[in-house]
Amino acid sequence: MNTPVTTSRRNPRGSGLRAAAASAAAVALAATGLAALPSSASAAADGIVVQYRTSASGASADQSEPWLKVRNAGSSSVPLSGVKLRYYFKADSASAAYRFACSWAVKGCANITGTFGTPANPTATADRYLEIGFTAGAGSLAPGADTGDMQLRFHQASWASLVQSDDYSFGPDRTAYGDWSKVTAHVSGATVWGEAPGGNGPTDPPDPTDPPTDPPGDAPTLFDDFNYSSHTDPKIGANGWSVRSNPGGPGVPGATWAPENVTFASQSGNSVMNLETSTAGTGASTKHSEILTKSMKFKNGTYASRVKFSDAPRSGPDGDRIVQTFFTINDLKAPMADDYAEYDFEYLPNGGWGEPANILYTTSWETYRPDPWEAVNAHSEVRASYAGWHDLVVTIDDNRITYYVDGQHFGTHGAAYLPERPMSINFNQWLIDLQGQPSTTPRSYDQQVDYVLHVKDQVLTPAQVNAMVGSYRSAGKTFEDTVPGS
């Protein structure tokens, strides 16, 4: 058995901000993305107005500081979770990576998200943008109300000085709030304020509501319906999988990774894999479960799986801080190594990592250092129950990483987080700690997996993924792997 890639799974909200900025609340490096956007709106069509000022007005600065307000000039309430803002700028170099932070906000920095993207048609003053979004916790804007101050900033990941004077959205004389059309606003996929540079609409992920088209048929592909008899079935290894048994992180110290907790059963005519995690409240009694590909040969392209998350244990008392996952990963060769990569779906039904209740994260990792802890990543999240079956898709091309849940766009993370080396494909379920439920009564949790699909170097829509899986099943084909080794 190959030794699986193991990671000390972390709070995905960790970021690589310098200590000099530690006094400000660094926030998420990602945001829920948009459907296809028109390039401009000459007036506040839906009543939304963006106001801007800068607190760093120099031609160059350590960090850019676009402070923003969103005002509702309309006659009906607007949920902020459906509003996105874009601030356009020129990168300081083609390889420059940027980090976003929120210093203070009336709505609370925890309710404001930010990610970086690349316009479809870069201009001399705009080849990147910062997209600002809001979580459900930001609430709604009543008619006539505004968000209040959002004191935002971004800087180069290296903390090198950046040039602002050539940035499309920068206004050096804007030292007091005023309407600013060079920051665009979008509500539920429509541009309602401002004008994008050059009249060009932003680059956006495929619309998941597009009618399904025939997926490409000639790309190297991995498909597995997990049609196995047990964790000892020799076909598992022959098909390139490893059921983990080696010790180590993530999760509860002293826990084991139990191959026997990976089982298979038929449901509605399909074989379904079950990952069980169990504990009686001690490290020695805790059993995690994981299955992963032996080979790290997967990089750009489309990854998809149908996964059943659970909010409650199959038996015993509830409350454990459990993590249910589908992800790709490679090995960290050295602290802060820039060729590390990891792309996660992680569901926490009982909270954890500072969250009090259920939350679904998608996280894209550039790198990290385990001790002392430092991380560079981007994440998107929704605080809601995801109990039940869900279609999970993540696509990676040469510009971005895009996540979908149940055919809907969940988040997009920028080029700074693209993989440099191939990865393995993994599913696991594990406990962060034993503090969520102190009982010593035995309990167990289930995560189920219907199938996994990877199509090398091709970006598929969720509709194309469903069509491709349906084609395999109509043909009675339960496994195929034509992806060449790395």
C-alpha cells in the first residue's frame, strides 16, 4: 500500500498576512462568484449605488485601501448576500499575487468576503479585479439605507510596494465618500451600477443552467462508481485506490484510520461507498476513515462527485466537530513551498474552527507552514445545513478554480492558487477534536459517496458532468481510468 498523503488539516480561514497587519481582522480570500455579467449599468437600475473613498491616496503604497459603501436608492429591500462589487486594478507584474483584508466594517468583517480575478479582456489599467461579496450574516439593505463603512485593503503577497496610479478604479482625490462608477455592482448576476473597464464584462464561470451538451469524449478520464464488495476487495488496489491505515493527522491525536470503516452497499441500483467515523470520547477509541488514489497524477480539469453529508450521527449522542470531505492534494515538500496544492470541499455539520454550527467550505491552498502556523489560501463558505446528497464539482483551468454545489456556482478563487504539481483525489471523514461532545457514550457518523469523475484538462459544466456520468451508467460501465501517470 502506498503511504497516503497526510496533512494536518487546518482551519481554512488561516491566511498569510504579515504580523504588521495582524491588528486588523484579515478575512476570507474568496467570495461566492457570479453568473455571466453584463459589462455596465449607466444608472442605479436596481437602486444600488456604490460609494468610494481611499485612505491611501499616493501613487504607490504598501497596500491599496479602497473603502466602500453600498447604498440602496431603490424602493425595496436588497439582500446583501446577492450583491457583488468589483474594484479593477493593474497588477504590478504578471506573476504578482495579492491578499485581501478587512480592517473594519459596520456590517462586520466576518460578513465580508473578497477574492481576486482576471477580466476577460485585460486593459492597460485593469488586468485584475478584487471582488467583494457578503455572507447571509450581513443581512439586507432597506430602501434608503447603506452598509456603512467597509474599510478594505489589499497588498502584494510579498508585501512589495504596489503602484496605484495606473489602476482603473483608483481615485487619488477621493478622500471623502462619493458615488463612484469605476467600481461595478452586480445583483443576482446583473450589473446594476458602474462600468467595467473598456466596456468589457468580467470573465465568469460557465452558466450552470445552460442546457446540457454532449461532453467531450476524447479527454483522459477517471470514473469510478465504487462498485466494490469490501475494503479488502482486490479491485480497489487494482483500480488505483488506497484505503488508509497509517497513523497521523489530521484530527484527534491518538486516533486510528480504520480500513474496515470503509464499506460498500447497493442503493437504488448503484453501489455506494460509506465512510464511517466513530468514537467513545477518547483518542484511543476514535476511528477515522479515508480513501485516496495511490497516484498523484491529477491536475487541471474537472473533478466531480456525488456525496451525502450527514448532520446527525447514525448512533449515539450528537455534537462532535466532524469534517466530511472531497478534495485533491499533493505533498508539502517544505514549509511555505510554492508548489503545494490542495482543493477542498469540507462540511462541518456541528461547526468547528471557531464556527458554532454547520458550515460548508470550499478552500484553495497555495501553501502553508505548520509551525509556527502560517497559511496562504482562499475560501468560500455557506453557513447552512447540507445534510443529504449533493453534486460537487470543482474545475481548474489556467486562470482560476471554480466550485459548484448542486449545479450552482459556489465560489471562484484566482490564479494565485493554481496547482504547480499533480495531486491525488481523496475522501475522508474525521474529528477535529473531542471538545464538541464530551460524552464517553459510543457514537458513529456516516459520509456516503456515489461516484467520482475526473476529466483531464477540460472544464465541464455541472450539466455536462451529469450527462457524462449518465452515459457511463447507461453503458453499464462502473470504472474507467485513462489518465496517464504523472
